[in-house]
Amino acid sequence: MSTGWRRRLWHTFIRSRVPFKATLVKAYLRAVERRRSLASDPRRDVEVEGVPVPPARLRVLVNGIPDLGWFLDSGRAQTRHLRGLLTDADRPLDQMEAILEFGCGCGRMTRWWSTDAARTRIYGCDYNQELVRWSESNLPFAQITRNELRPPLPYSDNTFDFVYAFSVFTHLSVELARAWMDELTRVTRPGGLMWFTLHGASYRDRLPLEQRERFDAGEIVVWFPEIEGTNLCAAYWPDESVEKILGRDLEVVGHLDPQLEPARAQAAQIAPHDSYLVRVL
């Protein structure tokens, strides 16, 4: 079956009123994850630069694919990109006391902060207990905590100099995205920075026609909000709608649009996501 036909069938299912649609979608997602995990390299006990690598099954839970090379290369490129952003904002990592990865999974990005842990406290949190358990056992340089799908986080006000979230708000309803943005603002110090990614205009063509029209009118479109937090819940944010989750205590420092700067976004391995760097006032 061609990609075009598969997409049309998927769009038809999204618009349908099939009973127990969310249950069916979640079962489909789990079946795909199992199939992809079983088809991957069976090796488990692997270390790269002294840090263990999670098994394929956990990599699939986070990325949707088991590929070890992509898991390592993308996490390395993304943290390198963040280092550059922080330096350009006059807040280099080596001058920070504590940073947090919100939605750390099994450490695809967190692992690359291991050499910074002597100067900066590294934290991570995720709501998937299995991923948290692996990270706790294998990333001893970081303080890993489990959170619930909804706020709050188990941290005091003004704890972190920098908080980041890659491909987390992409899988939340609008209401929950607003709640988490407020919570991340709470735990970030005044003057501190936050970085996050969204599905922006680069994803527009993936939408069915009527949803594309709503997106073009500035409306946020969310697929399967009833299973938010999973990879099949997908939120699509027009540029002008981003202010809806940014409270008065945040200002945008930078926006990387992969349509305007494709080479830069590709080098950072965050394309086709839009990414935003914001400062807490």
C-alpha cells in the first residue's frame, strides 16, 4: 500500500467515531512497538563512552524506532545544540548549578551531560516508570525522578537554571501543555532559561484538509488527546498559537523554525520540530 493511501486511511480513522477508538489506537501502538523491538539488534549489554545504552525495547518507547546509531547521534547533536544556545544567551552550562530534562526517557539526551556533573547537578524526570527505573540504575551521575502525567513536579520553586523538553509538548493536549508550562516556570529560577519543541508549520501537510484549514486559521490541532502522553497523541501548533502556553512570566529568546533554517535544524537533529528558547522573568 502506498504512503498516500496509508495516510488517507489514517486520516479517515482520526475523523471517525469508532467506538473505543483510543483503546484501539493504544493497542496498535503497543503492537508496533513490540514488532520494532523484536526486529532490532538483540544486544543488551552495551556501553558507549562509559555510559550504558538502553535495550531496543526502551529506545522504541522513547523514539518509536530501535536504531542504536540514531539514538546516540541524535542525543549527542541535540545536547551540543543546547550548549551552543546557552553560550549564545550568556548562560553557559558550566556556570549553572542545576538543570532538568523534563521527559528524560531512558537518557537519550541526559547521557551526554555526564562529564558536566562535577560542576552542574543533572536532573531528569519522566512519567514512564520503566524508563525511570532504567535511568536510575544506569545514569548514576543524574538524579532521576518519576512524575505523574499531570503536575506538580517534586521540586521546590526556583530550583533550576535551565529546563528543557524535547518532543514532550508535541504529545500533550492544549490544557495539559499549559499546566506543564506553568509548572516548569515555577521550578525555574528568575532569569533562568527553558527550551522546548513543538510540531509547527513543518508538520502542516500531515493534517487532513479540514484540520489544515483550522491550523492555517491559528487553531491548535490535537490528535487523540484522550491518550495524551503517548507517541500517537500529536499536537500541531501554528506559530501564533505558541503564546497560548507562554504566561506573562516568559519571554521568547529564540525560535528555530526548520522551514527558515533547515540546515541548522538538521545539524541539531531537531528537525522537523520547531524549537523555542524562553527566559523566565
